[in-house]
Amino acid sequence: MDEFDRGRRGRREPTFDMPTADALDIRLSPRDRAGGGNEMARKPARGRSGAKPSSASAVKAPPRRGAAAPVRAGGRPASRGGSGRGRGGRPRRRRSLLGHLVYSTFVLGIWAMIAVAGVVAWHATQLPPIDQLQVPKRPPNIAVLAADGTLLANRGETGGSNVPYEELPDHLPAAFVAIEDRRFWSHWGVDPQGVARALVTNLRGDSGLHGGSTLTQQLAKNLFLTQERTISRKIQEAILALWLERTYSKAEILELYMNRVYFGAGAYGVEAAARRYFDKSARDVTLSEAAMLAGLVQQPSRLAPTRNPAGAKARAEVVLRAMREEGLIGETALVTALSRPAEAVRPEGSGTANYAADYIMDVLDDFVGTVEEDIVVMTTIVPRVQAAAERALGATLAEEGGTFGVSQGAVVTMRPDGAIVALVGGKDYRASQFNRATQARRQPGSAFKPFVYLAALEAGLTPDTIREDRPVTIGNWSPENFSRDFRGPVRLREALALSLNTIAAQLAAEVGPREVVRVAQRLGIASPMDPNASIALGTSEVTPLELTGAFAAFANGGEGVIPYVISEIHSAEGPVLYRRGDLSLGRVIEPEHVAMMNAMMHETFTMGTARRAALPGWAGAGKTGTSQEFRDAWFVGYTGALVTGVWIGNDDGTPTRRASGGNLPVMVWSRTMEAALSGETPVALPGGGVWQGPAPLWNAPIAQAPAAPPANENSDWQRPTEPGFIERIFGIY
């Protein structure tokens, strides 16, 4: 054998055969562990048998694959990979089925919590940052009060003012808690028990779907979210509810809720609902009324007591019994409330005070600009007079409207200084909200003639000036009298009292139509007017409000007025935002002309078209009017205390069945004024109602041509040079 072979046989090659159990032991001894110098390292380890380990077995080789398992001291086989034994070599117990179930449930619960937290976090990102959240301001309420301080109406999106929690009776918030959220005072915004109960109820299919929302969640939905019913919205609702509970006290949350929740019929908040259904403040509701209000929020449209009184009462009974179960009321209070259920109050009359409130809203911006807080508007409306005008119009139309083919009307009553004390824009506000008193422009007919006569007086004529009632043709227009006949020579006072059209046309020709327009505008007519021939008979349209306001100058002695209904505006907290001062237009009629006009229009009561309008003890004056084809009938009359204008007609402008100023409008006017002036001390008209001028010219000849008026550069009057001057003058218009 060569040297190579010898060397190979003498060389020991590495081998991968596993040594026997006694040859190798790779277990860590206490000395090999971190901190191996401690007490544990110095004590020899003992097996279960208590035998000390052999020094020869300090290091043992792992057994070969397929070899018998190594045997430890004590005769027990060593475990592989540590399975089957716990700490100290003890064998591990296998989990039971219940143990596996608990363990799995625990793990799944943790993952579910993580998933829920993730979903909540994602939905939270869709909301504004919590530190920037703010409760939206409640839309401002405008409380419209009458002159005596009583509430006429609420205006604004909510329909009522905010009422502090402290001012509400205890049984009102208690009713909401009992029926909507019994654990309101103890939960933290979300009620798991309530959610669980709702889930069970939904699974059973009992009475529709239930959400288990707390009052706080409902408030969060009303303040920040839409009304859609989705899981996403419910999660956001819960997040916001937690924020509300952290930010506000329970009482504050309940106050916010009750002042913002919807109660049906356009009422938001308990104050609006109490006013709407019971005609009282929420501060004054009884226990049974509180229960009915609390019951409405579930289904306000279906349960509104004005449309479903039986359903509202049944729901209120449920609320009362819930209050008793929660110990919020005693047995005696329960029995009393059940025996006297709440009754919705139907407002008396046709609600025409709302026409005044609407008019106020139309002009409010001119006084205070944009309204950003609750305000109170003090008005000049006198409830007693408003009710009288409403009754007068309603009764007259009910009695005679069918006969005369009339369906609507309007009434405006004001003091001589322009303060509106009654404004009725139609016979029934609930049926029609169109305000005919302020928005409807209609032809005034002969009610416009006082402006023609005033222009003639200012041109130098007098009530006793004589003109001839005869056929007149102006261009293509030939005005006729209502009676279709002619009286011959008449004084102006008689011509106005009898409303002779031919005389008015002649006077307009003498002074010029433009001067008639100027006079009307000076007294307060703001509607556009055409200075044509027919203006003498009131063919230019006006509103009842402005025509009545123009007549006020005759009642107050010649001062121009701006009709007004707002006397003061202040915030709900008290500071005054506006107070009316003296806004007179100054003198617009000279005193002698006021006396002449009052004397002439007084005769419409004594011998003219308004004889039915006489008021015992009062000196009255005024003028009737009827437009073409009996489409509109008017009467504007006054005493020294009040001015009232009445319009009667149809909204679509169809002709009536001969309704004229002397019949239906006079009836409405008389009924209104009689009630309004009841108990008042009569006062004289300015000028005494009698013209203190020269002696009447009873036998004076008919003037062949009018005397030249005072120089007036604005006058269209011309001295005639030949017969037919009236026709030629009006022919140019």
C-alpha cells in the first residue's frame, strides 16, 4: 500500500451521524442563560425523580434521525421541540372544545374591535375636525307683536322663538325623556342597551324598524346630518353624539333638542308647536299638552292634532303611561291627564293678521337689514280693529258675495298719521296668502276723483263753482254718468257727491292730466299713472294701501303720510334696533283746500253715493269708486280718527254682477268703522266738514269758460280761444 493510501486510512473524515443521547446534550444550563451566575445557576437542576444530573451528561449530542428518543434522568424520554411539556418540563394540557371556542371568540372580538375602530375612524374623517365643530345657529325668529303686545305671528324658518330650559315646566322635558330616551340622564350619548333592544325588536318584526337612537343622537342628526337612513349616517350620528355629550350638559342638550325638533305644520321647536296647536307659549302647557307635544316627534305629519286628533290623543296616552312607569308623575296626575286630554285649538277667524305679518316681512330689510338673531317687531296693528275688519269683510262676502258675483276683498284701516291699525289682504289667509291690500293694483274708478277736484281747487275753483253736466267727447272717448243721464248745471260739491263723470272729465281737461298725476303723487300714490284723458275716472291702477294712505291727508288737515305698520324693532335680548320717529311728508294740502275737500266729500254721506255709510255721532267723508264693467268696487272714507279703504272684486279681474262702490264696499266700511270707533269720543273733521267760504251762488249762470288758474309752470291748462277746446286738449294725450 503506497503512502497515499496509508495517509488516507490514517485520516479521520467528518461525519454527520448523530451521537448517542449520552454523547451530546445541547440543553441550556442555568449557567448558560443570561444572568447565569445567579442563585438558580448555582443549584443543580433536578428531574422529576429528584436525581442529580450526571456530570458526564453536561453536553449531549442530538440523536440521529430515526434513532430512539433520548432518555432523561428518571427514565422519561426527552420531548422534541418542547411540545407536550410546559415550564420545568411539565406536560402541557390540551385545550377543551370550550377553551378553543373562548379563545377563538376572544381573538375574533379583538379583530372586530379593530375593524370597528377602523370604520369609525374612517367615518370620523368625513366629518369636520372635532376641534372645529360648532352647533349651527338656530335660524332667527321674528316675533310680530300687536300694538298691545300680544303675538300676531312668528316668522322665520322655525316659526317660534327659543325657550330656555329653565323656563319650561318640569313635565315638558320629562315627557320627551320618558318616550324618547329613558336613560337619557345616565348614558354618554349612545345607549348600547337601547341599540340591543332595537335590534331584537327589528328581528321580531314588531311595528316597523327601530334605530335605538338616543335624544343626543337625534339632536346630532338634526343639527349636522341628513335624514337618510344608512349605516354610515348612524355611525357619524354616534360620533357626533359623543362630542355633544362631552361639550354640553344634559340640560343644554335637552334644550337644544326641544327647541329644534320638528312638530309638523311648519313648527320647529316647542314654542312654535305650542303656539300652533294650543295658542299658548310652551311655558304654559299643561301635562296633557306636554304629552301630546312629546308624542308628535315620532311622526309629526301623521300625528298632528289638527289633522289626526284621535291619533295624537292615543300617542299622548302612551307618553303619559311611560312617564308614570318612570316615576316622573304620580298616579293622580296620570288619571287627571288621561281624563282631560289635550285639544288642539283652531284659531278664530280666518287668520288675516298674517297678511300684516307678511307685509312686515316684505319691508323688514329696509329697517334692520339681514336678520341674524331673534328679534321682536312691535307693530301698530290693533287686534280689536283687525278682527272687526276681518269679520266685516267675511260676513259681507258670505251674505252678498254670491248675489253680486264677488269672491274677494281687502280692507286697510289707519290713523290719520298713517299708522296702520288693520290690514286684511283677503277673506281667508289659509285659502290664499296673496295680499290684495298691498300687492293688488286695480283701477280705483271714481275713488280717484278727489285728486282731480283738489287740482281744480288749487287752480282757483271752489266747491260752489258751477259746471254743466252734459255729453262730452274727448278724442274717441265719450264718458257717461253711472245713471246714463245729465243734470245740467251743478256745483262741484254736488258733482263730486253724485260722482258725475262728465264734470270730472271737464275738470281734468281744465287743469291738465299731468297736474292731476302730480297731485296724486304728492299725496302718496306711488303706482305708475298715465296722464291721459281717462285718468279723471281712475283708469290708472293703484293698491288699496296707497289709496287709503293718500286719503289720510284729508283726515289729518293736509299732512302727507307714509303708511307704516312698524313702530319699533328690538332684539330678543332687549337692545332697540329701530324706533320710528316723525316721518311726515310735511304739508301737501293747504288748510283752506282741506276744508273744501272735506266739505265736498262729506256730502257723499248726506246726499251722495255713500249715504249708507253714515256713522251716528261722527262726521264722515269719503268717495266711492267703480271701475269699468263693474270689475272693481271701492270706498275710501274717513273720520277725524280713522281712515278705511275697502276694495271688492275678483282676483282674475272678471266683471262682478253690478257690484259698485255704493253697495258692498260701503257695507264693509260701515261694519268696520262702527266696531273700530265703538267707545271712542267723536272728533270733527279738519275744517269742520263744512266749507266756510263765500255764500253759495245758487243762481249763478253757467260759466262759459273756466277762469284762468294761478300761474303754474307745471300746469297743462290753456285758456280756450274757441269752442271745442276740451276735445283738442285731450286729443293730444
